[in-house]
Amino acid sequence: MIKKYIVIGAGISGLNTARKIKDLNLGSVQVLEKSRGVGGRMATRRAHDTRFDHGAQFYRLKNDIVDLHQDWKQLGICHQWFISEKGDHWCSKSGMTAFAKAMTKDLDISLEKEIAAIHYENNLWKLISNKNEVWFCHNLIISSPTPQTVKLLTDAANEKRLDMNVLSEIKKINYTKALIGLVTLEEDLMIAANGYIEFQTGCFFSISDQRKKGVSDIPALTITMSASFSELEFEQSDEFILEKILKLFVTDYPQAKIKKAELKKWRYCKSESQFKNLFSEIAPKLYLIGDAFGGSSLLGALRSSQALCNFLIENNKVL
Ligand SMILES: Cc1cc2nc3c(=O)[nH]c(=O)nc-3n(C[C@H](O)[C@H](O)[C@H](O)COP(=O)(O)OP(=O)(O)OC[C@H]3O[C@@H](n4cnc5c(N)ncnc54)[C@H](O)[C@@H]3O)c2cc1C
């Protein structure tokens, strides 16, 4: 069946866009996601008898997220974690993916569908997965990190349709990498009064106490390494990286009694620069959204999605 809209990616920007298209009756919409679950970089992992948020740790309560925040409050899935000079920080005791899951109600989402190629054929966008499954749609929305998007777009057959100036701008957007240690401890460790600390220099970016946050019932930490450490060590073996992270950690926190640990790697963590507009129609009926367009945070990703939704509503693209 031909869909009016297909969204590639079930991160917060893709889900919010699909949600709005459905709720506002703009037409049929399907989400295709390569992973086994929804949320993208808003990610929670079950490991070592507990849960860890290993992507985004919180959202800051600002205008862009106020409507979703009210929905999540009504569902009872969000709680205030702490307030600092940077703002009012909210998270979910069920882990950050709870927010993504709450956005999926009645949406047509297909998981484990990795789109490997797109072509424009007979006035439709044709999507082909890595397992040779095929979908067609009138309007295609791509929400993956821009280096992954560029890979999908740079096909000789597509390039005739693409705005090459936009493509060359998008190619310039780099992402930081992130190496993360997920660690359980024999006993609680005082990291900070509120359970979250960010570092301005050195090898760590942040340490987040998953028990204080309410995500874990046992002492557990998410240790996010700095962008420079992550860039330097990313291609090393997992064992080597994890050992190095744990060595650095116990040097700074000698009282820590580590029980179990594992590594998580993000090749695309945060965009280092932002595209000049909140979304891009890089070819007719082919839209790009995500944090590289709205700013490198959950709020930025939402801002981008919202801008596209406003555009679709205003233009009321009836086909
Ligand atoms: C370690 C880390 C910590 C962070 N901390 C915070 C924080 O505390 N607060 C905050 O606000 N932000 C934080 N961020 C940033 C925030 O998580 C992102 O800005 C936001 O989640 C991006 O959402 P998105 O929808 O743009 O992209 P994503 O969440 O990346 O969604 C894109 C989706 O597309 C899918 N996809 C990609 N290619 C394909 C394909 N070919 N076919 C099908 N599917 C595909 C991906 O699997 C993914 O699910 C953090 C990010 C990381 C990595």
C-alpha cells in the first residue's frame, strides 16, 4: 500500500512528526526504524539486573516540550529530577525510552527495518531495506543523524532531484562520538547531591546516578566520556576502552566498588553544528529533520519536528 507519509527513524523527532500527522489527520503515515525498539538516542538498556539510561539523561522543561510534558505528566511517567542554574530537569523512573513508547500509541511502526536505498520513481519515493523489502510513499521524512542521511541520499539517481547546495551544507555537519560505561556498584557512591555531575575538562563528560534518578533499584552509574576521549579511543577494542574508563573512574573515585560493567558506543552523539533552517525540503516531498536542524538535544530535535509539522499543516499537502 502506498502511504502518504513515511518517516525513517523512531527517535523523538520522527515519532513526534508521525504522531502529529496522525493526530491532525494529515494522511496515512508509517514509521520505519532499524533498531529493535523505539527512542533512538533517548535510550534505556536492561543489563546486570537493572536499568540504565545510556543516551539522553533528561529533558529541560522549556516551551518546545511543554505539550508532550503535559501528556507525560498525565500518564504519570515523568518526574522532576533536579533544578540547577541550567534549568528544570525531568526524566522517567522507567527510563527515557518510556517517553518514546508513550508517543507510539496507534502509530504504524515497523521495527528492524533498515532503509538502505531510496529512489524517486513514478512520482513516488521508493524505499528499499537491507533485506530488499520495498515501500512507496508520496512524502518521505528522514530523521536519522545527518551522516546516515547523507549516505542514503548520495545515489546518482537521486542527485538530479536534490538541492546540491543543501546537500553540501549537510555534509559539513559533524557529530561528536560518545563512549559510555554502564557500571553497577556494591554500594552507593556520592557523585553529587542530586546524582548528576558534568565536567568542564578532562576525560569525563558526565556521571549520572541511575539509582538517585529512580531508574535503577541498585547502585548503578552511567559514565559518559568526553567528546575528545571518545574520538580518540572509539576504534579501540571494547575490552580496552572499558578497562580504560574503569581505571580513570577508580582513580577519581577510589572508594567505588565496581560490581559489573559494560560499554556502550554512540558513533553519532551530538551534532557539532546546526543547519541554518529547522528542517530542509532537500528535494520535492523529501524532508530532513532531527537535532542537526533544531539543536543537539531532545528539545532541538522536537523543535525541528514541530517546524516541519507546521509547514505540512500550512501547506496542507493534499495528494
Ligand atoms: C550519550 C548521549 C547523551 C545525551 N544526553 C542528552 C540529554 O541529557 N538531554 C538532551 O536533551 N539530549 C541529550 N542527548 C541528545 C539527544 O539524545 C538527541 O539530540 C535526540 O535524541 C535526537 O533525536 P532525533 O530524533 O533527532 O535522532 P535519533 O534519536 O538519533 O533518531 C533517529 C532514528 O533513526 C534510526 N535510523 C537511522 N538510520 C536509519 C535507517 N537507515 N533506517 C531506519 N532507521 C534508521 C535510528 O536507529 C534512530 O532510532 C544525548 C545524546 C547522547 C548520544
